[in-house]
Amino acid sequence: MAAGPERPVAEAQRQDREQPPPENGFMPLEQTQAPRLLPHVDVSVLPSLGGFGKHQKQLVVLTWIPALFIGFSQFSDYFLLAQPKGTCVQPLVNGSNWTVGSLKLPVTATNGDIGKPVPYSGGMECECKEWKLELQTGLSQNVVTKWNLVCDSAWKVHIAKFSFLVGSIFGYLVMGVVADWFGRQPVLIVSVLFMLVFGLSVAFSFNVTMFSTLRFFEGFCLAGLTLSLYVLRIELCLPGWRFSMTMVASFLMVGGQLVMPGVAALCRDWPVQDDWQVLQIMIICPFILMLPYVWIFPESLRWLLATQHYRCSKAMMLRIARKNQVDMTTEPSGILAELENELHKKPKRTCIIKMTSTRNFWKNIVVLCVNSLTGYGIHHCFARSMMDPEAPVSAMFNADYYTMAGIAVATCLALCPAVAFMGRRGGLLTFMIITALASLLQLGLLNLIGKYSLRHDTVLRDTLNRKFSVAFSIIGMFSSHAVSTLSIFFCAEITPTIIRGGGLGLVLASAGFGMLTAPIMELHNQKGYFLHHMIFAACTLLCIICLLLLPEPRNQPLPESLVDGEIYTRQPLLTHRPGEQHLLLTKPGDRDLYSRVHDTPLRLTATGGATAAAATALAAVPTSYAYATGGEVISNSMVVNGVGGSL
């Protein structure tokens, strides 16, 4: 009785031993299985669920709403830490000249007995017992005026800015890994909850140390919120909708930047002395509207399928089909049938560290990190060149803040047609070239104007230098902002789903390092500014060369696994001309044509499908099989894991 069940097993093992082994690692056509549908979300899964239907559109709108609130938080430093206009009302020694040290504020000092203002002198230490500080940015009081962060305490302002950006960098790195390991929705919910806790705590800080510490954690949570929303939005969309949906969120974020001065003005009319606390509360409280996301915002279906959470995927797919009014019982593609066969598999997670085992993908991430770092870093150089150092604080604030907001709007408007016409890689390369030209012309041309022309007319020379500097700065800020925005979006498109959070976190953290150069330069009183600009100008030239190595992801499905990310290879910028020899497999049909090799020497001899001479010739080159088809020569080194890809 016991031998009965063992007989079929032994018979199956005997048949397996009798089957001929695969020839050179390739399976014949008779043993190949039908292609799987679940790994192809954009091609198979989402179209069978109604495509970009009602369910996806509603969730994308839910990712847009917080973009306005994120804009408030990202630009709150311009108000909470704005530099005031200082007047010394009680000097230490009568008749002295007074300055504010590294802050470089437009300061006047009054003699306690006479009341006559003492002129500003830029070379002396701060010697004042009591300051009268006035803000020009909408608030009556902020962190600087509350705790008198001027003169010897001015460095604490830069540390406060520094802590927020450092918190954002750590948030992007940590939360990106967590999003890949535990999912996008948990990161979103946790970030919202702690954003409310730390953000409201900032408003009740009792000293600048507590303020800076809490701002670090606020930046950390804001980074997790920004990253999770960005990834969820990308993974909800089909290829044709990804860029437009992302740009709508960018417009809303810029809208938050534009509305922020009005919000600050409303807080000034509030009947409290510390109106900066009211502003901080008004910035954070709108995030309460995201608390219902715990129940209404589901996990990303794309991430569930990529990590083999098939049971949750089945429930999610049925929910999406019901909301999109798709009848899955008559679904002809067999998605649910294939899903039923995969339910026994255990979830499989991947960390961004696996990127180091790839051959091509890690290079793409490094290129985009350098692009993001350069874009945000040189943006501050252009902004600093545009400012007039002799202008008053209020004029500098208005020029800096509103010019940046206007340039951000213009960038978003220009990106849409540019990317539609030139693609992701072409648009990124174009804006990087413009950035490099603006930077090099600003650094070189202005010196040539002063050195070889108008040497006698110093007034006209200085006027021309100033106008050219402002013009090149505006062009550079415009193009560098476009480079930064497009680099982040580029990364989200070419990074596989299983590590998209970690890959996007690396690029966003690089952008944070670029923004970090601004408070570092201010902390050193702008010393070494020219060298700072020169370094980033050199980086733009390096980026132009490296951008040619990137693939073009426009209208391509998002990669789901590391293998999918590895086959994303660069394609020529120029179209293939008729009659030219085309060596790279750039068409999907070509990849399928050479995805398997069947005419090996053993098979040719056994089937009689080729002469012995042909078999001998093929056997003589075992490491590089050549196939001539249509005038093209392709070697087996271009066939990786059954999918053709150029190296």
C-alpha cells in the first residue's frame, strides 16, 4: 500500500532523467512556458482593471492636496528665520559706530543721550546692549527677533536652517528604504502623524536649541511625506499620464510658495505677540486633513505585485475593478487565474543595497544624484549673484522670494512642452547645457567686459556688469530649477518598483545636499563664494557628458524588478537613418527576436537543420555566437536573462 503513492513520483523522476539537458543554457521552444502577465503592470494588469480609471484618478487627486501644504512648510524659513532691520537703541559706548557682524543688516545706532543715529560701519564688532529689530516680511515677530539672534548669536539662525535641511536628507534616505520594505502607505501615515506632533511642538519652543532640534524632526517627517506621495502618484499612473500628473503637483507646491506671504500677513493681524507661532500652527494644521488617508488611501498595487504580496493584491485588484466598473468574471486575459496560481508564494522584499549588484542601473542613479546635487547647488549661486548687496533687507527679501517663485512657475510651464517635444533625456540635457552656459558666461564674460573694454568708463562698466549678471542669474535659476525637477522625475521612472523608494530617496537626498550649501555659505559670511560657483560650473560640464548615458523612459512601462531596471539602456539621440547599420537592439521586437538561441551546434546536428560545416563553424566560437539577420550582426553577449539589452 505504501508503494502506490511512490510509483508516480519515481516514474516522474525517471522521465526527468531521460529528458535531454538544456543546450548551452537555453530551453527549446517546446519547453518554454507562456509569458507571465503579473510582472507587466502597465501592459497587462492595469489595462485589465480599467486603465487609468476612476479609482486611480481619485487617488491622484488625493496626492495633489498635500502638495499645497508641503509648499507652506518648505518655504517657512523665509518667514520664521527672516533677517530683520536692526537699530541699536542702547550702545555700550557713546559715539561709536555699530554693526551686526556676520548678519550684514542695515543697522543704525542711536546715542542714548542725544538720540542721533550713528552711521553704519561694516568693519567693526557688534557692541550694543539692546536692539530694536523690525521685520519687513509680513510678521511682527519671528524666531530671530524673539531671542535676539543677531551679532554673536547670528550663527544660531544658520544652524536652525541647517537642521531642517539635514533632517530632510536623513528623512529621504531612511524613509525611502522603509517604503521599499514595509510599503508606501505605512510611510505616508507615519509621516503625517509625526509631522503633526513635531510641527506643532515647534510653535511652543522656549529657546532656539529646542526650535532647531524640533525642526530637524519636522524636516525628517516632511521628507517621508513628500517621498511617499511622489512614489504613490507615479505608481498609480499609466505611462502617458505620469508626467502631467506630477507637474500638477509641482504647480500646487509653487502655489503654496506664492500664497505663503499672504498667510504671514494674516498672522500679523492676529491679536498675539508671537505671531510666528500662529504662522507655524497654520502651516501644520492643514495636515490634519490627511488623517482619513489611513482608511481611504490603499497600498500601491504595483508594490504589492512586485514584492509578491499576492493575497493582498487579489483583494486590491477586485476593489479597483469594482470601482472602475470592470467585470472581472469575464476578464479574458487570465490575470486572476494566474494570480490564483501564485498565492502560495511568500512575500519577497528588496533593499536599495541590491543596486550595487547591477551593472547598468547603479550608474544611472549616480548620474541623476550628481545632476540633482548640481541643480540645487548652483541654483543658490545664481540667486546670490542676482541680489544687490547694498539693497535693504525688505528689497532683498522681495527680490529673492518672489523672483524664485516666479521662476518656479515659469519652469513648470516650460517643462511641459519641452519634455513633450524632446523627451526626458533630451529635455534634461538641454536645460543642463543652458545652466552651464549661463554659469560660464557669468563667471567669464563679466570679467572680460571689465578687463578688455570700458576700462575708462567705470560707471558704464559696472552698470553693464550688473545687468548681465542679473540676466544670466535669472536664466541660470530657470534652467537649474528645471534640471532639479526633471532629475527627480527621471529617477522615479527608471528605478524598479521594488527599490523605487530607496532610489528616489538617494536623488532627493542629493538635492538636499545641494540646498545645504546655502546656509553653509551664509555661515561663513559668503567667503569662498566664487570658488563655490566655479565647482558647480565644472559639475555642469561633467553632467552634460554623463547624461548621454541615460535611457529614455518616455512612454515606457515602469520597471518592476532589478532585471527590468537593468535592461533600460541608452538609445541614440538621433533617429536611425535608413541604410545605416544599427548595432544596438533598441526596438522591442528586436529584443524578442533574439531573446533565445535555438540553433546551437548540438541542435543543428541532431535535427539536420544545418550542415556539418555550419555546426563546426558555430562550435568554433562558443563565447560569441553571431547571427546575421537583415544585415545586422548581434552577439549573444547582448542577450541577458532572455531579454536583449545593449551594454
